Amino acid sequence: MVDFARLACAAGMLAVLVGCSPQGGVNLSTLDADLRGWGGGGLDTAPAAAAAAPRPAPDSRGIISYPSYQVAIARQGDTIAAVAARVGLNAAELARYNAIAADAPLNPGSVVALPRRVAAGAPVAATGGARVTSTTGQVSDPYAGQGVRQPNVPPPAGATGAVTAGAVTQPAASQPRQHVVAQGETAWSIARKYGVSVNDLASWNGLPSSMAVRNGQRLLIPVAGKSPQPLAALTAPGTGSPTPRPPSSSEPLPNEKTKPSNSPTNKPASPDLGKTRTAASGNGKFRMPANGAIIRTYEKGKNEGIDISAAPGTTVSAAAAGTVAAITRDTDQVPIIVLRHPDNLMTVYAGLDDVAVTKGQSVATGTALGKARNKGVVHFEVRNGFDSVDPEKYLN
């Protein structure tokens, strides 16, 4: 059984990326091809988004200290060299450790991992009194949930937090894991790997709005926060639900008009299965990319194209003349092909093997693009700029 929603999402995202490029191309290095779990309700990230605690506040030098390591938080206009000067490290050493040039500008709020411990600065002054509430050194106010301890309050016996150089070290339980970005990884694939929201990952690491990450970059994996409280019961425990009032034997039954069981029923009109193709017949811009029946129709937001039943090995061809704008693969190595056509239109083909074209190639109507996979389904989309449209309105 093929995952129609995943194919639709993969094809749709690639078409939008191609449409965004002023040159009509796509930078595949920024494409997040790991689309498992998308579609069919998989896009609902509310549970993950609610799961992360806030990132602890840095001290006066921009340092967050954990038991096993320290990180510095970049400020407006910072470079690696500027951060190194502020925390007392060699700029070249710090740059190598974070896989970035020493003079490269840093995004405000981004994380710079420190290769070794340094003397941290003074804790940022809190408003109001803070007090230790547990043996982990956490406080309830004003740093609730951040694992920060009031600097003038000594840790209780057995506390895991420690004070170094007058600064606060976060409790061991709140220390996040670090992830070193590898070739081909994206913010989305890393977030899915650790089961966190990509927005939380971006917030904890000060990622830019493009969500771009670089090879060798060290990321903090957000620490889970408290789960939301369940909804209160409608009735008090032990009281049970209200009992409905039974019918009265002394009152007449409601005056209801019922039909005899043998009354004929109205038959709805039989659907015209060919009606959806009538409007486009004979004058559409595109031809069917594969011989077969449409087994799933277009539904905006749910299926951004149509799914065509095609026997394995069936030729999948270009719906119209155009240029191959992009070819990529999802995590199952299933090719996705995008063709660019006149009038700001694009067509997208997914669910095929044995790709027979190359990026930048001009193709004519009917040019073979590849073969239908053994799943027996070809996904086909038509895009007008960024927006998907009903392909059946364009088919002849």
C-alpha cells in the first residue's frame, strides 16, 4: 500500500522550492527530503511544540554552564572572534570546534559550543526573590522551569547544580544532548530524529528563519518540559453522571408522525463517474502522464494532486513540453521530477523508477520520464506558481 499523503507532500514541497528560485532551479542541499510521517494528520506538531522547556538564560558574559560542558549565546553583531574575546578563548580554536570561520557573522541568539570550560560571568539579576525548591537546585520564582539557582543561596546537600566562578551551573537533569550536524541533515530531519518540534530546535539554537544548519555545527536538543494538565472531569469523582428523566406513564407520548416501514424511499441519482473529466475534454493543456484510472482525486490541503493506477513498469511520460526543473529523491529513494512549462505552470511526478531524463533537459509532450514503480501508483500534480490546482481541469 503506497503512502499517498507522503508522496503528495514530497512532490508539493519540491514544486514550491523550484517555484521560489529566480533561476527556475532548486538548491537540493537545502531540500528536506525526509518526509516520513507527513500527511494523514502527521503535520500536527502541537504535541511536540508543547513539550520543550525554555532555554536557560545565559549569564552576564553570555555563557550557559552545564555540568559536562558550556555554551555561549551570540549577541547582535557577534562573530566567533568576538565571542572568543569575550569568554577568553582562542578564536581559531573556537572556530574549528564549531566548524565556522572566525570572522563569520553569527545569528543573534545562536549557540556557540565551547571546547573547554571557562570562568563564567555573574548570573543575570532576577526580579523578585528566588528560592530553592528542590534538591536539584531549581527555583520556583522567577526562574521557574529553567533550573537556575539564586546565587546567594547555597545548594542543599545532594544538589546536582554547582556554582563555578560565581555563576550558575544548570542541574544535570536539565543538561541537553548535543548533536553535530552531518552531511545531508536538515533542521527538520534532526528535530524528527529526537522527537522535538523544529520550532523548539530553532529557538534553543538561534537558527535563522531559513532553518539553515551547516555541517559540523553543534546543536542543543531541547529538553522536554512539563506535560499539559488533563482536562478536568465534568462531574465530581464518585458522583456519577446525571440520570435522565424516564418517560411518564401518566403523560401522553409526544405527537410524532412516523412513516410505515414499507414506504418507498427516494433513490439518489447515480453519480456520473465521467463528469469530472467532461469540462476539460479536448482542450486541456496536459495529457495523462500514465495509462490508468484515477484512484484518488485532487483535494486541496489533503491530496495536492491525483493518484493514477499504473501497472509496474508502465512508462510515465511528460504531460506537456517543458524543461526538467528538478530531480530529487525522498528518504525511500523514490524519485520526484518537476517539469516547468509556460504560463507559470509546473507538473510534478512521483512514484516512478528508472529516471530517463536529467535536470535542465528540454522534453516534448510524451517524452518518457521513467517507469511506474512496483507499488503501481503514480502521483501527478499541476502547480500554478506556488499553489496546487486540480490536475483534471488541465487534462485533455
